[in-house]
Amino acid sequence: MITKLLNPNKLRASPDRAFIMGFIYALVGILVAFFLFPSYIGIVSVFFTSMALMPLIGKLIEELALREGREINVESNGLEITELQLRAKKFSIKGLYSDHKHLIQVYLYSFFGAFLLFGLMIFVLPQETGDYNGLIELKVTRGGEEKLVSDRYVFGEQFEAYERILGRNSSGEAIGSANDECLFGDCAKFDFFIGIIQNNLWVLIVTFLVALIYGFGAMFIITWNASVWGIVFAHKSLELAPIADKNPIVFFGLLLLTVLPHTAVEALTYFTAAISGGIASQGIAKESLESERFERVLTHSFILMGISLLLLVFAAFLETYVITIIDAMIPKY
């Protein structure tokens, strides 16, 4: 049913509709998970959200892979030959951007739609460990015990993932020292910069492999990141808003202005890896391994993966060295 409701042509004309799709699908995913899988709401809500978005992403990636050249059989004078028709003979950044612009926009808008919904849910739910009472108070009976539907009750898996990342970062050994030559002369920040690259590189590789093996399954990894980031930023807003004497939702908006540059670039990193893996998966599944078209599709995939790695380093640089400058410019306190 969802496949019939999706219209890539309408999204091509107005890709911002994907934002509404991501928002609504995330809300529906949370509600379905709450009623059907109450013990695993956090992870199951991400599963249903990504499942709803996969048909659209699948259509767009298939279309993109098909445009990478097409083999046609030409019959003349009793002879049949295969003719390869290519959109362009030479690689160009402009052509690459033109080919992928629509798909990246859909990824980006749907990502931030889900991101915003998961973040806003933290303001709806009461804190399990904190003073925020939320906008609703709901209790359920599980195993004969009455429980409050709190932030950690609903999104326990996301909080656990974030705490694992914090634990790994805090226990990591320093890469530089006071006497080392470091970027901009700040070894502490350089250590943080390398740590971000190491952590995000692992996510990038997993995103690519999942897209390669399962086709469009990387949407689950991307939606998972949207849920974790949205929940963490909203939770941080609840912690810091009283210090700044501001409304938590207003503070959440100001915090997003601070982190938006590196968040968008980091998200693009994973989108590009997902597209790279998805195109390679389509090429392996549908093309002859000896064909020139398969070689072109695979080359296209490798180029996208290279761009994804560059974006990863750039995102880490923004988070380490630029965010502090932007943060100082925004009056939160």
C-alpha cells in the first residue's frame, strides 16, 4: 500500500515533502512499536520507520542505477550487436551532483523529519532520571507492575547507544601529547578529531555493507542515527535550558543552529555511502559481471564512496574546530 502512495515525480518537484513523510512515518513507527512491542519500543520504532521509507528510496536508487548507462540490442542485416548508450563519456562533479541531487534531498529531508519527531518526543515524555515532567503522564502495567511511560522507557536502546559511545570516547587513550605537533597546535582537540573519524568511519563502513548486501537496508542505519541524534540533542536541551533560563524547546532550536552544519555534513556522509552501496548492489544483482555497464556502475559506486570518506573527514573537522566558534556566536546563556 505504501508503495502505491509514494510518487517519486511529486517528490522530485517538491522534495521537502519527504520531511513530512519522515516525521509521520516516525510517529506511526513509535505508536506501532508501543502497542505491539512494548519492551523494545526504541529499536522497533526505528525498524518500522525505515521499512516505511525503504520503498521510496528503493525506487529512486533503482532509477539512478538505470540511468548510469543502458545496453540495448541492435539488429541490422541479420546481425545482432549490443550497443552501450551512456549519459556522459567523462566524469564531472556537476554531472554527479545533477544525478544524485534529488535522491540526496529526499534522504536529507526524510532524515530531518524523523530526527525532529524523535527529538520532540523527549519533550512530550517525562524524564525517568530528572526533573522534567513532560507534557503527558501515562502509566502502563507490565508483568503485574505499573510503570511510568518515560523517556528511557520508550527510547532505552537509544540512550544505551549514546552512553556506550560516551564510554568509548572517555576511555580511549590519547593520541597526541603536549610536545607533539598537532593540528592548529591543540593536541586535545586533535585527539577528539581523530576519535570522531574512527567512530564515524565504523558507521560509514557498516552503512555501505548493509546497503551492498541488503539493497536498501541502510535506511535502517540512517533512521537509527536520526533517532539517537534527535533524542540526545533534546535530552541535552532539557539539561542545559534551566542553566540558560530558557524554555527547553527554544533551547533545542538554538542548539540545532549550533550543530546543524556538522550534523548535515555527517548525515550526507552516510547518505552517500548508502547510495554507493545501493548502486553497487543493483549492479551486481542486475548486470552481467563482464559488461561495460557493470564496470561503469561499479566505478560510479567507488567514486561516491571516496566522496563519502572526504565528507567524513570534513564533518569531523567541523565538529571539532568550527562548532565552538558557531556556539560562541549564538546567545544561549
